Amino acid sequence: MPGGDAASPALAAAVQAALAALLPPGWAAEVCRLADPHGLHPAEAAAVAQAVPQRRREFAAGRAALRRALAASGRPVPGPILPGPDRRPVLPPDVAVSLAHDRGLAIAVAGPVGAHWPGVDVEPLDAAAPDLAAAVAPFDGCDGLTAFVAKEAAFKAQFPETGALLEFSDVALAAAGQRFAARMPAGVARGQLLRAGGRIIALAWFPRSAP
């Protein structure tokens, strides 16, 4: 959704610190500003060569945040990180990551593959449209923008497990304070909400099948 263009270094740092506090040991969060220059590997640049400038900025900032998150979590950092057929970054099988961005910030969380898959999403607090609540129903215990962000995080968390592309109506969301549960056809994603730097951020976890 639109919004969130202004993002100072201090704001980015505040978002990163708040998100990192929610992560388990062995995980890391990194936040990069879209306004900063971020270099790309030639193969990565080629992957977005035909994209509009905004998309190239989002991609470059997302790859920078992802590399930093991988390094901070003690994971190997590949050379080019290319998008796969489903647009998710192609990474070693023992790595779990999630990416999100608005028009000012890119966020990455990274850590080891374990019992749950992660999902993260972010939106500016002023991004809600008048008809958003109806579009993202059903939900309970929160406003429409919070439901949007929580469901987007839940979509991302369940996708590595199920490969399912869901609609908002497929997810029954129940929020209570900073916690939420998103009930979907294949299971329940549970997560936390935070507000930092003029944004609302959701971090969700979806159960992973035993290998």
C-alpha cells in the first residue's frame, strides 16, 4: 500500500531494534532504507533490469537487508540472491527468511530452519484506506490495517510449507493486544504486532512439517 516514504536512519534503527527484540536466539532482523544506495550483484541487477525504478530500489534494499540479516544470524551469505519462480529468494535449504517493505524501508529476518517458518510484514500507520476493513475481513480484536499486516505476515509464513496463495477471506484473524492467531486452511500462524517508527509490523510463525 502507499505511504511510508520518509524514513530517517534513526527511524530505521528504531524499527530494527523493536523487531529484533521479538526474535528467538539465532535469528536476526535488519532494516535498510530504500533511499540509500545499495549495490547489486550483476545477476541480481539483470533480474530486475526491466522493472520500474521503485521496484529496483525495493529489490536492492531488500537484498541488502537480507545479506545483513544472514550475516548477523551466523548464516552463510551467498553471492547473488536470485528470485525463484515464486519470487522468493533462492537460498540454501537450511536457511529460513522473510522479507517485507513499504515505500521507505525494507525489512529482512533470517535464521536457521527449525520448527516454524517466519513471515514479516510492515505498513505505515497512515496507510489505511477507507474500505480496507471490508477488504481484509474476517478479523476480530483489531483495526483493518492491523488485520492487513498480520494476515500478510501469516501468508508469508505459511507459503514455504503449503505453497498456497490465499485470499484475505481464507484467514480468520483474532488479535489480542500485541498477539494474534491467523487460522488458515492448512493450520494456524501465531505472531506478534509492534508499532515503531510510524509503522505497524507483524511477525508470524507457521508450523513446519517434520523433515
